[in-house]
Amino acid sequence: GENVEQHPSTLSVQEGDSAVIKCTYSDSASNYFPWYKQELGKGPQLIIDIRSNVGEKKDQRIAVTLNKTAKHFSLHITETQPEDSAVYFCAARPGDSNYQLIWGAGTKLIIKP
Amino acid sequence: DAGVIQSPRHEVTEMGQEVTLRCKPISGHDYLFWYRQTMMRGLELLIYFNNNVPIDDSGMPEDRFSAKMPNASFSTLKIQPSEPRDSAVYFCASNNRQGRETQYFGPGTRLLVL
């Protein structure tokens, strides 16, 4: 079955700098890759997603890139702000699933003032 | 829309007691997911329903865990008897098969079994 690995587990960056979180997946048939942000005491919330027919997607300061050949995808946050501090999860939807997601272990992002 | 509603938000119980967690999905959503989150194991899918029918319960850890969805607006996750290792945050999420894959999570129930 699908397996998703996420790195790093903790990332500390200076406010204003960029942050990059990387995930790899094992199932080449996986076709949907969302990123979720979880703030303290809350449930995860979708921030951006990408499908397997697209290589890159941007939404203001957030971008996601997908390399299907290497089976990895990354979250890029530019001009980080204190409110970006949270735990970020990547996920992949296996090719044989309609709605089930396989989740990465999460990255705790710390923005230093 | 009020979003996914979960109750209680916090639950403290003693080992051996029955625990019931409740979830109200977003109206119109026909998929419902129960997750467990711990530091050690991360976010684990326990079970999910489609149109009130359990589709995959392979993530349910033991027979002590059971889940039901008697109608489209209500689901329960029950642990009987509870054990200290069940302590975790339990999330409910829902989504809509009409071309929208986003899972909308509730605020979670933080369970502590003493």
C-alpha cells in the first residue's frame, strides 16, 4: 500500500525567510496530494493541494511542487510570518482509492521573530 | 455552515469505563472519517463511512472500538472498555463526493484515560 514520508519533523526559520517541507510517496498511481495546516488545539485544515497532472501550484505565499518521476512533493512558504507557526501535514490519495488519504507524520514549523 | 461538530471537546475517564465520542458532519457531506492523533503514531485513520455505511474499518485498533452512523447527520465512536493507551485526540472529518476532495475536520475530542 501507499506510504508517505515527511521531512523534517521540526523546522525553525526566521520570520521573513522561506520554509520548505518535503514528502515522498511510494504508490506511483497516487493522484492527489493535499497539504494541511494544524494550529494548536484545532483540527487540520486544507491550505493547498495538487493533482498528478500538474507540476506546480501557487496561492499567494504558498506553493506546492510535484515530481512524479521521483515521487516527491514539497510545500514552499515564502516571507514567513508568525501566524505560519503550526504543524503541517502532507497526504497522498492512492490510485485505488476515491477519498482515503495516506498521511505524513507532520512537520512542526516554528517562525522565530 | 457550522462546520464539523464534535462532542465532547475534552473527556477524562478511568480505565475500564465506556467512552462515546460524537460527530455531526457538514450537511450534505456523504463521507465521514474518524481519525486518532497521538505524538507517537501521528494521524491514523480508524474508519470511514460513505452514505452511512462503513467502508473500511481496518484502522480500528481492537474490538474495544466500534463506530456507528445511524443517519447522515450523526456518528459515534465508542471505546469499551477504555484503556490508558487510548488517550489521544480523536478527530472526525467529512467531505462531499461531488468533485470536492477536501476533508473538513472537526475541532477534535481530547481523551484522557487514567
